[in-house]
Amino acid sequence: MAGAHVRQGVKRMSMWLSLIVVAALALTSVGSTAFAAGYPSSAITLVIPLSPGDATDIVGRTIGEEMAKLLKVPVVPVNRPGGGMTIGIDSVVKAKKDGYTLLETPSSGLVASRILNPEAATYDPHKDLVALGRAARSPLMVTVRQDAPFKGFKDMVEFSKKNPGKVHVGTIGAGTLGHLALEMINSLTGAGLTMVPFKGGAAGITALLGGHVEAVIFTVGALNTHIKSGSVRGVVISSRYAELRDVPTLIDLGYSQTYPDPWMAFYAPAGVPAEVPKVLIPVLEKVSKDPAVGVKLAGLGVVQDWAPPERVLADLRQEHRVLEEIARKAGLVK
């Protein structure tokens, strides 16, 4: 009798264990399905690692606003500047992997910062982030006040050579594309231009207009309002821009190379559920290709330029090779 009771107890325990396992599997399946069907169900934070007013900020806010309409949840831009963009980027890398914290950054934050500031830029975009797509780009332009004592780029170079240490050029920080572009210009021309880092375009433009620096190297998007008002003018640009036909590139001026355009892409932290990019990529693509959005961005000094995730990753690798070579020639890295 005792043996029969024991056997019955074992059977009951086995039955309960089986039910628990089945229930757990069912809950897992339901949870996964619910995430796929319900994401996003609350506001998404969009981290922008630069100050308000920069081209990156303009793109993030414009694209984020349109994405919110399709996703049916707010996309809330949060500016986290500093450290050559490493502070904002690192905060996303370390964020909760639930798809509710995203990053919108120029490529230089993931490339130039890692070359020039590896102690702070400890992340690897190919391992620590999931690319969602590129939305736009904005040419990088060396810009001076209208009353600057030089007319064009070569005049500025000659002025700087004759007045060593007197031409200060603002960038959005050490370890950025502007920093490397300035070093490339010095390497090509021997101008000896002095870099002055700022936390963002707004602070640099204020310094330029106030006469505290002689030039800045910012995106057209960041400079757009002041270009239209006529208070500043470009002397050289990374690529030809339809609205500024008179501003040449370095190639146009006879130099052997030019510096690349900053381009802005969106990312999620590595480790998010697979459903997150499945939901976000088509939405980002639709918004980034929308002609009405393109018109809006163009009016802000930004060029619509969609590219899918695989192209983003390939372009990051290519830009790393190009910028590392520029840094090496300038003596910034070994």
C-alpha cells in the first residue's frame, strides 16, 4: 500500500511539473507575440548627442516628429552633448535594451571620436548598436563673418600664414569630423589654423558673430539661419550644395582631396528584441523618403539621404578608413 501511495505521489508531481513547463512556454510565446503586436506602447526617447540647433538636432527632431505620427507614440528628443558626442552615444549603448531609447547621431560620433578620443569612445558601433538607417546629410562648411578680412578660402590660408595663431576656427568639439577636417586643411595648405572646440553649433556661431573666433567649420544645417540673413558666408564646403553654388570644395580649388559630409543615422542599443528593428526600419525609411519631409529638411539646410542599415555599416567602415588616414597624416595618431 505504501508503495502505491508513493507511486501515485510521483505521478501527481510529474503531472504538475509538466503543466508548469507547458504554462511557462505558453507565457513566453504570448509575451513575445504581445511585444511584437504592441511595440511601441509608450513614448520613445531619442538621444541626440549634440546641442539644439545643430544639423543633427534638426534631423532628429524633424524625422522623430514624423515617425511619432506613424508609430502612434511620442518620440521625445533629448539632447546630451559633450565629450565629442561620446556622452550621449554611451548613454544609449548602456540604456535598457527594450527599444524605448534610440540614438540619432552623425557618423563622426561613431568614427572620428573613436579615432581621436578612444579613451572616451569605448563603444563599437558594429557590436554595441543596431543600425536602423540613414536619414540625411548636411555639408560641412568653413564659414566666416561677412566682414572677415579675407574674401575666399585661399585668402584665409594666406592671411593665417602671414598672421600665425591669429585665425581661430570653431568646431563642435575635439574628436569630431570638424576637428579632422580642420587638421586635413592644415596638412594640405600649411595654414596653421587653430581649433577652438565648442559643445555645439549655437555656441560656436555666437562666438563667430561676436568676433571671438575668425571662422567655424559647421554643417550648413547649423548655419542655415545666419546664411540666409547674410551675416556669415562660406569659403569652402565638403560637397557641392545647390543653395550655395558659389562656395567651392577643396577639389574645386585644386587640392588633392576633400573631407566627407556629415551624415545622420538612427540606431538602437545592441540586444533589443528582434521585433524592434522590424518595426522601426520600415517607419524610418518611409519618413526619410517622404518628399514633404525632404522639402522641410532642405529649407533647414539638410539633404534627404536614405540608406538601409547594411549601407550604414559599410559606410561607417569606409569613413573610419578615410578619417584614420587623415588623422595619421596630420600626426594625430600613430
